[in-house]
Amino acid sequence: MKWLVGLAVLALAVIAEASGAAADDITVTNIAMPYEEILTIDGPIAPTEADVGQLVLTTTTDGTIDAWCIDLFHDGSLGPQDSIFEIEPITTDNNGNPLTAAQIADISGLAAYGDNLLAAGGTTADLDRESAAVQLAIWSIEYADFSYSGGDSALADLTNHLVSEAAAGDFSGEADELKGLEGQQSYAADSPTPVPEPNSLALFAAALCGLALRRRRGASIALKRA
């Protein structure tokens, strides 16, 4: 029974730790882009040079999260940082432009496909192209006026192929939005794991405490009868 009481105390300690931060917030300490192409984004924003590919977010609570940009209108940066993101369902591009259910499904499917594709490995050149193509396909699905320059024909062909496959429903996924706060970019991540809700932890701890007390009371009654 001692272990049960100890587990309840531990759960209560976790509640105290978790109650200091919102349950659906994720603190990112570093953003890396292992595979990328450097391209010029021509639309729908003013021409700007950008690193294009999958992002790997290092967090304080959820390890690393593979993510893809769904927000061309806010700034993002690579390297060490202390940034807070909120986990929400994908509904817009984080710039007030609503996304349809079909767009959200296609983006979610591409995010999951891209994660699996890059995890399978390959040559650096192939991974750079595949990473950039998935990201370009996501933006192409989001924005009717999306355009870019600087890539080769193989990248363009792969991007167009992925857009067609996504539209045909060949990919599936359950991506959420990691919403950037204070002017940060927003990202799509295939089912990031949120921090447990404090209320759920409280119910769990209360159940453990109740079970421990019930067992102690039962043991006491048994002793008196003996």
C-alpha cells in the first residue's frame, strides 16, 4: 500500500508543477532544418529568400517535434530560442485566411507523409529535395497565388506530383497547429502530444488517494475483527 500512497503524492507533485503553465502550451528551445533548399518565395508575399523544408522543434516537455510551416506572413528563425507555441486545431494560416476542410486534410496528410519520407532516409540531395517539395506542396495547397523560384525541374515535378496526390486523397494524417505567438510563424505538426491537463491529473491523484485510504481502512477493520 505504501507504493500506492507514494504514487498519489507524486501525482499531486506533478499537478503543482503543471499548474504553472497552460496545458496546451509548448516551449520551443531550438528549431533546426536538417534538409532544405534555399529558394525565393515570390507570392503571396513579397519576394524573399527562404530556407524551405521540414523543421525539427526541440521542446522542454515533448522532446522533438517534426513540423511544417503553414504561415508565410510571420517571421520564423532557426537556432536556439525560448518561444511559446499553442496547440490548436488547424483552421487558418495564422494570418486570418481560413482554410477549407479539404485543405486541412491535405496539409495534415502531407505533414504525416513528409515525416515518414524523411525518416526513411536516403542521400542528402534526395532528402533536401523531398523535404523542400513537401513544404512547397503544403504552401501550394494553402495559397492559390503561391509561387517560388530558384529550384530545379526535379523539385518542381516532385512538388506538383505531391499536390496531385494530396488532392486525390492519397495521404492521411491528424496534424494540429502549433500557433506562433507574438508575431511568430505557425506550424503544422502531425499529432504533437500536449501536456496533460492539470484537471485530469487531479482526478487521477484523487482516485489514487481514495483507493489508498480505502485499503488502509479495510486493513484496520480486518485487524479489529481478528
